Amino acid sequence: MQRYDWLKKIQRLDPETEFTEIYRISSWYEFPWDYTQSLSFALYRTYAVPSIGRLLAGTGEFTRRTQKRYDDTVLILEAVIEHGFDSSQGREAIRRMNGMHRRYDISDADYRYVLSTFVVTPKRWMDDYGWRRLSPHEIRASVNYYRELGRHMGLVDLPETYEEFERLLDDYEREHFAFDEGGRAVSDSTLGLMASWYPAPLRSSMRLSSLCLLDAPLREAFGYPAPSAPLRSAVRAGMRLRGRFVRLLPPRRRPHLGRDSRQVRSYPGYPYGYRISELGTFEDTPAPGGCPFPHAAADGKGASPTGRHALRHPDARPPGRHPVRRAERRDQAVLPIRDSRIAILDKWIMSSIPMSSPPEASPSLWSGQPSDWAWTSRWCRTIRTRRRPSPPLPPGGSRSWSTSRTAGASSASTAGAGAWR
């Protein structure tokens, strides 16, 4: 596979009808790190609008539980990208997002501005720091994708072109950017969160580097002092140098999703994972308004269909330190493994441990999805996270691995899931 093969595929797609697929390729294969950073800065910009920053500070969610709010945002938006607007998971994510937003008095103008930051900020980021610029197909697909998202949010009078989105953003910031104590508090918490992703000795430097990437109007709206000109130049030169280095790398063959990132920490994914319907914030009483987008009624348990999210089984036990029988989660998918060392262990297990049945014997684990290797990830996760003492051997018995450890069977012949025989 050549460096520009993904771009060639994008150019063969129609940005008017296949915008979700184009956006998926751009954000998961071509620019996974850049999209994560640029969308983080896009959301960060909105805090400088007093009506938005004051509201977020008032909820306390972005100051007291900043990491979880970041994770919820990533996972909800990613579910729509991954499964599409017409899927059950995508509709569930949009219902969850609308359900949170409709509890507050947010103007349509603020909604449209937030949407414009998601269109404009990534494009400007790629122009400055990406390993290549976004193609016209990618820009148009981004516009259509967020127009569709806005329609599902019940918004009207949305810009139709990138230039209109850019004009909306610049005019709105010029008119509304101003200092507010609430916006500054949310900004401080967000910068602290970004710095916490790095080793302790580097955190102050990373926070200062983040300030160097802010444009002057945004920095002044938060009341931060301007870093020195040489430091700003050095940080931005380093970002451009990174982009040139990435250009020399081979193309990505596997998607890099937000939930695979080490920055998402609130939902470890194994063995429980998360439900889309349980992400975000909730209130004891229903909020007025509700979701403006018509949708089918949820099932009796309110659970979204199981996908690659490792959704928790309704009958599974709550997270805790107690052991969980594999028979209770035999029908769950497993989140992709984050650690490459565990992926190496995957291959070693498959090649060196004798098994009495092929993967086809466990259809619930070998699903033919992009994460086919989830079948062996249960071995690796168990070896890494839980070491159980071996039971005493029966008279004349010997130790050997049982495939029931993987398949999650709990029959009497194997003495329960994960048994030695």
C-alpha cells in the first residue's frame, strides 16, 4: 500500500452522498492524531464565548469530572462516525447528545457556532501542522457530515459551504469572545487535563506548549499572558516538523479510534465496556424538550445493540474486584487491544498453545468484524489482568489449556470457565 492510496480512494467517493465514509477515512487512517488534537482545540475555543463557558462552569462537569466529560464526548461522537446516522448505535448516540443539551437554555446561534468550529478548526490545523492539506473532497465531506449532524440536532439555517462556516466562525468570535470567570475555569481544567496525559516532569511544559498554539484573540479572551515569541516559534516549528516526519511513514492499515487512545481513561472496556445510552450526564427528572429528532422507541432495557463497543451484558455483575465468570459475558465483543505487546502475545498464543477446536467453534467471539483477533484478546487480557491459582490436579491428571477458557463455556466437564484439566 502506497502513501497516497487512501487519498486516491477518497477521490473516487462522492462527498455529497458518501461523506461519512470519507470523513471516517480521513479521521481514522490519514490524520487520526491530528483530528483528535484539532477537534479538542475546536471544543476548547467555544469556552471563550461567555454564554458557553459560563454554562459549562455552572454544571461543574467540565471542572470536577473533566476526564469523564472528555471521554463521553469522544465516544458519543465516534459512535456516529463509526456506525452512521441511520444505524441504531448512531441514533442512540444522537439521542444521548440531544438529551443532555436540551436540559439547558442554549441558543441556536451557539449551536451553529460550535458546529462551525468542528468544520473549520481541523482544516486550519491541517494547513498548519498536517502531513498534507485536506483535499477538496475531504473539506466538502466534512461540511456535509456536520450539516447532517446539525440536522439531527434539530438545527436549521446551517451554512452550506466551508466558506460560509468559516465566515460564521470568524464573525461570531469577533463579536462574542470576551473574558469570563466561568470560561477561564473550564479552560484551566481542560489544560490541566491535557497536561495530565504526559509524565509529571513534562506537564508544565506541555501546558505552556498548548498556550503557544492558541491564537491571540483566543488567548486574550481567557486572560492568559502571551508566551515569548521564540518559544511560540519553536513549538510551532516542532509541530510542522512532526508533520513532515509523518509524511515519510507508510499509510495506516488499521483504523485508530478514539477509544483506542490512552487519553480515554474512564471506560477501560474489559470486561464491561460501556453502553452508549449510559454515557454523559443524567438528571432525576426528565428535561423539557427532549430529543428533537424522531426515532424508533428503545427496547425495554434501553440498551443499544451490541457492537464493537464491548457493551455490557444486562445480566452481568457490576464492576468490582470480584471474579466474573466468563459464561456471563460469552456473548460480548471485546474492545480492540491498545498495547502492541499484547498484540504480540496474541500471535504467540495462537501459534504455540494447542487448542482442541478452531476459531469457528466460537462464533460469538470470531465475528468476522474488523477486530477478528478479539477471539484471542480474551486470553491476553486474562493473562495480563488476572492470575488465578491453579486448582489441585485430580489423580492421574495433567495440566493443559482448555478452549472453554476462551469460549466462555461453563460446563461440568471443564469445571467452569477458565478451568484447568
